[in-house]
Amino acid sequence: MEALQAGEAAIDPKDLTIQGRLRVDAYKIPFPRRFQPDRPQFNPKIRWLTEREFVNDLARFGKEAEASQAKAWMEQKLNDPTLSEEQKEWVKGQLAKVTAQAERAKVFDGTDDPAGTDDLTASLDFLFERSMLNDDNTPSDTALAPTLGKGRLDDEGIYQDLKRRTGLTVREMLTELTCKVLVVRQVHNQTRLGKIRSIWVLAIAGNKNGRLGIGEAKSVESGAAMQKAKLMAIRNMKPVPRYEERTIYGSVTAKFGGTIVKLDARPPGFGLRASARFFEMFRACGIHDIAAKMPRARKPMNAVKACFEALTNQKDPNEIAIGRGKKLVDVRKVYFGGNVL
């Protein structure tokens, strides 16, 4: 504040009157409210207006606009020298009625006819300039959208524990990560009260840049099971080795239960030749050229888990070369200069 006050003191008021311009663009900053020390904090009771409240607010705005226009016209007529005294008295009576109407419009609650004004321009001004919240149309930090305070991306606190465990922000988890539900099953638990039905979900999560995770959860409600499975997938993300950030190193085989998955590296431009579930897993971890086969036992749950094991447990050629006391040479870089023939 001292720096702002010193800056204001260094400006000549005459320069402000001659050179200063008030910003009217959408990115202007409401300076008095933005930088004042006793700026009010975010009000947790602020919420979006309901449909009925919005109609009432629009009707109140229309009545105020109509009354203000009529009042300005009548005040202009009172200064007209061509009017007689009787006409001026009639205009004064109408002006009193309009003023009373404007006062009633300020406390309009929508109990009577909500028709405000037929002026299209006034309605558009209301839609573009008025706040859609119950905050009495107070200015926000930006003219483009009203402020909703901090933590609005996670109102229910679902991602707070995951945020502490992974170090990711809520915005990163919502915008940068890809989460997909791959397998959904109905399971039943036989009890003395009957069969208890539950939903079992297997989901994946990846950042499209070399990290992939799977998570499974069970719940009576399908929505809760999907939400928990996605959170577990984000929590269980592991790095996936990638050659040239597009494929795997050589050929990999993994087995889970009775399902065997074989993954083979492919040249640039080959694409993803695999089943739908494998396709989503490869795209989530950032692999673009690969081929996948399942010789037998294609159970969805085992297939997804076997593919995850194959991707995360690849043998790094560099580590193999170091273990054998050899030096790993990139053949493509040596003989082809990194280009593809």
C-alpha cells in the first residue's frame, strides 16, 4: 500500500485529467476494491441464482430502467417553455407516480406481473453486465467472470487427500490427466438377508507423458465406485519407459492369471494396433506406435492388468548393457542420423 500511495503521489492530477483514460474493456481491474486493505473476504453464502430468482431480478431491473427513462423524459419536459402551467402540473403529477414506481421496483419480489420492459437493449445490458450470483451485483476481480473464491474446483474435498499424497494440484488432476473406466462388473454377496448387489469398476489414469496407473473399487452405487476407482488409478500411477517417447523397448510379454499379453515395438507412423482397452491405456501413457496380441484367455480384468505389468516392467537396454559391461549404441542415430528411412 505504501508503494501504491507513493506512486499516486508522484502523478500530477493535471496529467490525469489531460492524459488519463478510464478503461472500459473486459479486462479492466476494479482498482478501489482490488487493492484496498480492508477488502472483504469471499462470502461462502454466495450461490448461483435460481431460475425464479433470475426472472425476478431481470423484472426488477426492467422496471427500474423503464422508470428512470420516463423520469428523465418528464424532467426534460418540465424545462420546456412551450408548455402551459396546467400541462406542467400534469407532468409533475406523473413524475411523482413514476418516482414512486421506481422506489417500488427496488423492492420488487416477483409477486405481481414480472414483465419489466420491452427494451431489448436494456435486457442485453442486464445479461452482459449483471452478476448471476446472489451477491447484489458486487464487482469481482475480473469483468469476464464473477469470483467464486479459492478451492472452487473441489467443493466437496474429494481430491484433497490425493493432492497431499501425489503432490499434484486439483487443476492438474482435472485438466491434465486422462481417466477412463475400462471394466464394469456386477457382483453379488449372498447373505442371510439376501443377495447384496455391488458394482466393481476398473479404471486407468495417465498424463500422456510416460505415466500410467490402474485402480479398482467396489460400491453399491456405480457413480461412487467409478469415482473411487479413478482416484486409486491416479494414486497408483507409475512411470512407463518409452523409446523416443513413442513406443516401447523391443518386445515384452506378461502373464496375469490365464491371460498372456504380447507387446511389440513398431516404427514411427505405425499407430496403435490393439484392442479397445489396450488402445486407451497406450494413449493415456503417451505411446503412439505399438502392436498388442492376446493368444488366449481374453478376460477383460486380467488383460488390463497384464498389459499394465508389461508396460511398467520393461527391460531397459541401457541397464542390460551396463550389467554386461558393454556400451549401448543407438543404431538409428549412428547409421541414419536419427532419421527414418
